[in-house]
Amino acid sequence: MSNNIESILTETRVFEPSAAIKQQAGINADKLAAMYAKAEQDHVGFWADLAKEKLSWHKPFTQALDDSKAPLYRWFSDGELNVSYNCIDRHLDTKSDKLAIIFEGDKGDVHHYTYQELHDEVCRFANTLKTQGIKQGDRVIIYMPMIPQAVIAMQACARVGAIHSVVFGGFSAEALKDRVENAAAKMIITTDGGLRGGKAIPLKGAVDQALAKGCDSVKKVIVYQRTKQDVPMQAGRDIWWHEAEAGMSNYHDPVMLPADHPLFLLYTSGSTGTPKGVQHGSGGYLLNAMLTNEWMFDLNDQDVFWCTADVGWITGHSYVAYGPLAMGATIVMFEGVPTYPDAGRFWQVCQDHGVTVFYTAPTAIRALMKFGKDIPAQYDLSKLRILGTVGEPINPEAWMWYHEVIGRGECPIIDTWWQTETGAHMIAPFPGVTPLKPGSCTRPLPGIDAIVVDEEGNEIGNNSGGYLVVRKPWPSMLQTVWGDDQRYIDTYYAKFNNKYYVVGDSAHKDADGYIWILGRIDDVLNVSGHRLGTMEIESALVAHPKVAEAAVVGKPHDVKGESVFAFVVLNTDLPAGAERDAMVNELRNWVAQEIGPIAKPDDIRFGTNLPKTRSGKIMRRLLRTIAKGEEITQDTSTLEDPSILKQLQQA
Ligand code: WT7
């Protein structure tokens, strides 16, 4: 057990909502009880009523859930709407001058967009997409830094019915190429570069590298000028955003689409080698993305909401680009990093823009905690009223620091459990109602039938643990894995005979029925809240000409949650001394180049073999023990060559 799990399972503190938040919150205890009762009584009707109430429909749906091809579910399919219309146009009558986006760049440059301005930008870019040959259903890759143009590009795709796939700017050319090819994308939207911590990051360069190696489906590359660094432009293929957009109209009639039309693909790691394209629909996705901004963050017209996630992750989709805009809220977008120019940057941004609701990851909190409480104390954080967290279990120490030092002991900590596949929050507290326990994401939301089951699939009682699963479908669930329905079924439904959506996490239910997430049950690592498949990193390593075999495990890390630990067998002699250090460096850079810097192993150990059973299965639990530097107490009698353990421990 990791230290974190131990401290989570011995946590007993309970924090009731303050009188102030109880009074202010839009959802109070009575409303919440009524929602649970309604959802319990009529699951599909509960979601159907909310969809009618919260979204603007061009054509109303007549059937809320189509389960004729279960477990491939479709929501609101015969209704028609446009997601961008719901995020922008419908607010213009009453909120055209309200700020939609407050942007702060890495260097401190600030730019504001009202809803009217956002509308005009999105329309101009939607017209540009059409002019450049993009049609409904085409896939468009967005490979951009955290700047408003990324959201504008996403919204413009939604407007014309193109399916976007945002690829995180930190991914390498190789990872970009895999995603472009899997999606058979027709266009890439990128920038010359991005700014992070004072450094210019080349993005167009990676696009060129990816295109040089394949990606034949790509016909056009649109390049937004951000850093003004020199980039080569290939005639006929590459075009500057500002040139493509010249003369485009501020008006674009959004295409009304079936509610189950795919809105986007987002590639995420699983337990097999290649990342899968998680496909999300339109109406169902937007409903939950919007509602959870209302329920968990209580967003209202006075709020300034800052979610620090990059748009390259699902959090940046549901809590930056779509959900809060569907609510008509004001969001902050920030291009930089939390520690540049110093560790006060997040708190400076909160102060300068009057942030009221702040949403970040435990890894960021732990990193900033290390700099001490004097740094946040230099900033006026008095406007903050709700603090959120996502990405991994938050350790009670970080929870308390967040609550006391950042939240003055007054702001509730909203620990939101969800996944790329779920589209929106699934298990989380309501700020004005739910008593909080540091480290627990509390209870499933109304209409989310998440339960914990044992190996046989039977629901377990309180005070025990098992697999977290979801019984009934919900509107923002993934539609499928892009182009591979069978992989969708195998990955998410096969384990319990298509009865449950299997999350891949294990969880503990305490005496009050509160859920405590313990971590992944599959070969997936969670490094700084980012999902990495061990197989994915292993494939990258064995692609190196000197590597014969590799096994990757996670090692508990006090800031990142987990770090990547690789065991490698070379097809040369066991390296030693300076030669070994050089090989370690070479392999770390190799992985960064194959996947991206986030996948770089922190540790690499060389051996002449890996610990395998006689049937050839690598015993990863032994590798995990070695990675932690702990004594091996497990049974090693089935090992083919037990002496290998000593070698790996000493290396
Ligand atoms: C996995 C999903 C959802 C956006 C960020 C990550 C872990 C996520 C929590 C939380 C404990 C959490 C789970 C989950 N996770 N949020 N509040 N408490 N664990 O999205 O890359 O799809 O990863 O992140 O293990 O399965 P993702």
C-alpha cells in the first residue's frame, strides 16, 4: 500500500458546509434530495427533463435513450442542436458584453473577449474552416498551446460539425502522428510555437516532422502566429491563420446536427499499447459538462472561473472550452506554468482577475505547498469561494493546505472523480450540501449509478472495497472508441458480461457510504494527473535499437503521485559507470521524443533479464517492490531465475 492510501483510509475529519456557502449555493439539501429521488424513480426521464430544460434545441428529441445496440448507447439521437450555438449564440441577447474569456499569457499579457467578441472570432474561423474545405464529419487535429485560439478553433469545429481532436502540445511529433493517422484527420490547426515558463516551445516543427513521416490524410495546416519564431511554410498545404481569416464574415449560421453527432475525439492511454480515441457526442456530452459546472462549482453571473487544465485534456474540454461557456460564465485561461516567474503565479492570476472558483490538480497543489504558505499570503485571495480538484486521489495533507492556506478555511474543496471517458464529473460533493472528508470524492451525482462491486460483480456493502463500476448509462458517456466498437466493448464492458461500465479504478466505501478512490487496477499510471499506459512506454523503449526488453511500473512520488520506473534489458553488455549514465540519458530522451516529456522515466534500471515466471510472465509486483526500494517479501518460487532480483535491486 502506498503512503497515500494509508493516510486516506485512516482519515476521520468531516467538514460541514459553512453557513455562507449553504445560503449562497444554487443547489440546497432539499433540491438535491428531490433530484436523487427523481433519478432513482425514473433514470432516463430525469436526464430527459434536464436536457429539455438546460439545452437549446433546434428540434426536440422524442426518445431520450436509444439502448437498442447496448452497450453502445446513444442519447437524444433524434433531437437536433449545435453545441457552439449553446455555448455562445444563445447568450448574446442578454450577455453580449459580458466577459467570456479572460486570457493571461505566459509573459503576463492580458486579453479579454466578451461573448460578442468570442462569437465573432468563432464565426470568422468557422467560415475559414469551410473555405479551407472542412465539411461535417471531417476530423480536425488541434495542436496548440493554452491560448484563446484553441477554444475558438474547438468552437468553430463544433459550429460546422467537424470532429476535433485536441492533441496536448506537450506530446511529441511521433505521438501526434499516431493520433492524426488513427483519426485520418484532414486538417491540423497549430501555432508557430507556445510559451511556457519563459521559453518558446516549437509546435509547427513537430507538425512538420509528423507530416514528413506519413499522415497522408492531412490536406491543410493552419498556423496561428503566437511566438513569431521562424517556421517554414509549405506552399499549398500550410496557411497562416490571419491570412486564411482575412475578409471572413463575423456571421456564421451554425449547422444543426443530430444530438448524437460526434463532437470530438480525445486519445487516452489504456492497458494496451496504442492510445484509444475516446469518442464523445454532442447533446449528452454538453448536458453533463454544463450541469456539473452548475452543480459542483455553483457558477453564477458574478463568478470568475479558472480551471487550470490544458485544453489537451478532457478537463480542458468540459471545464474550459464547453461547460462554463454553456453556462454563460466568465472563464480565465492561462498559458503559463505555476512556477514562472515564481511560485506565486497561480495566486497572482487569481488575485488580478478576481477568481472566485478555482479548479486544479493535486500534483499542482503539492508542488506549490512545498514553497510554503508565505507565498500565497502575499496575494489577495479573498474572492475565492469554491476550490476544486481532479486527476488523482488528493492526499489529506494537500487537501488541508488547499482548504486552509488557499481557501481561508472557508472554501469547500470539491474533489471531483471522473475520466476522459465519462465526459464530466461522476462522483463529487455539492458545495452547499455535502459534508466533506479530506481525500474522499464523496458520493455519486444524481443520475450517476456508480457502485462498488466484488470480483463476481455483486455490489458490496459499506466498510469494504472493490471495483468501481457504473450500472446505468449516462448522457456524457463515451459513445465508442473511434473506429473500433469491439475495443470499446472489450475495454469497458467485457469484465462483467456487459452489465457494467468498468471504470478501471478500485475504490473503498466507508461506514457512511462515501467513496475513496484507491487507484487504477490496470496497467495504467497516473503521473501528475496524466494517464500513461505502461505498455505504451514499454513499446517506446523497445523501439530503441539497443533495447531488447523493457518493463515499466509506477513508483510513489510525493509531488507527481506516481513516477515512471523502467527496467530495461539491453541487447549489449550490462552497462556500468559513465556508460550506464549515458544510456539512461539516451533512453529518457528517446521516450520524450517517442511520446512526450511527461512519459520520461525518472528511473531506469538495467538487468540481464526481467523477473519472469516459468511461463514467461513478467512479475510486475516484484518490480514495484524493487522500484519502491523495499524488501521483497512476496513469494518468488515461481520465478525462472530468482537471482535476477538481486541484480535489479543492486543496479
Ligand atoms: C483517472 C482518469 C478526469 C480528468 C483528469 C484525468 C483518476 C481522476 C480523480 C479523483 C481520484 C481520480 C482515476 C481515473 N482520477 N480524478 N478526484 N480522485 N482519482 O482524466 O486521464 O481520463 O484519468 O484519473 O484513476 O480513472 P483521465
